Amino acid sequence: MALDQWFSQAIAAETYIEEMQKHRENLQEVYDAFDIPDDASFFLELEKQNLRVIAITEDWCGDAMMNIPILMHLAEKSHMPVKMILRDSNLELMDQYLTNGKSRSIPIFIFIDENGQEVTHWGPRAEAVEQEVSEMKSQLPDKDDPEHEKAFHGLITKLTERFTSDAEFWHATYDSIKAELQKSL
């Protein structure tokens, strides 16, 4: 299926957020707290491109909970429509955007032009955030260790706290999305 068709059948961002079950309040917290940089010339240049965004996501995903509000601010500043596609029920699309060719990591933001052609895509994490998360994961016990599951759940709790409060993570994410988009301008 063409990206234009995926965009047409996707969920409006507002509807997706309203229907969230897991991270709605956290997403709103990030949205309310994130101060998008004053990049007026970038937003204007982006607006001229008439892009749209397909965000592959799920509401249980902590990365999506942090990254979507940042995307929403960017989209608002540049008048870019954003629609959501649920990963788990749209693997045909997801499998075209595997991380490292094997992982169905989300979110993935697919930026398309007026003709429905991909301009670029971004996700699932900013490199700086990925480095910190990888470091935290490296401290976990081996998967066969009886303490692994407990430690993993503790890590998820810590990451959720960081994702909802760490402005450095938010700005690293914004900068990463911006850098990817600038390659296509």
C-alpha cells in the first residue's frame, strides 16, 4: 500500500491521544512542559514543503509517549498534519521501518510530501537518548538471571520518570528530528 493510503486510513493525532489508555497523562505532561526552541526560519522552510507525518506508535510505548509531544509541537509550528498508525495492527507498514533491520521499535515518524512520497523518516530514539538507555540496560542482570524481570520493570519505571521530566532528553529528541528533516530541505 502507498504511503498516501496509509496516511488516509490513519487515526487523527487528537483522536489517538484521547483514546490512549496507558500513557495519556504522561504524554500530556511532556507536551505541556516542552518549550520548543524559537526556530522560526526552520519552521517556515518546513512549512513550505507541505509535509505530512505518519507516526507508527502504540500507547504503551514510553519512547512514543515522550517523542510524540515533541513531534506535535514541531508539526504545529510548521502546519504539518500528523496521523497515527498502530504498530501492532499494521505490521505490513512497520516491517518497512525496522530498526537495525530486525526490531519493530517505535515510534517511527514518516514524513511524506504532497504526492505521498517519503521525504525522510525518524525514530525510534534520538542518538543521545539511545546512548543513555543502552547504558542503563547494560546494568541489567542477564535474561536468565531470576532478578532480571524485577530489574527490567524497575528500569522501565526509571525511564518513564526520565522521559516525562528530562528536558535534555526532550531537546535531544527535537534536535535529532530537526537534523533529519534538514537533510531533506
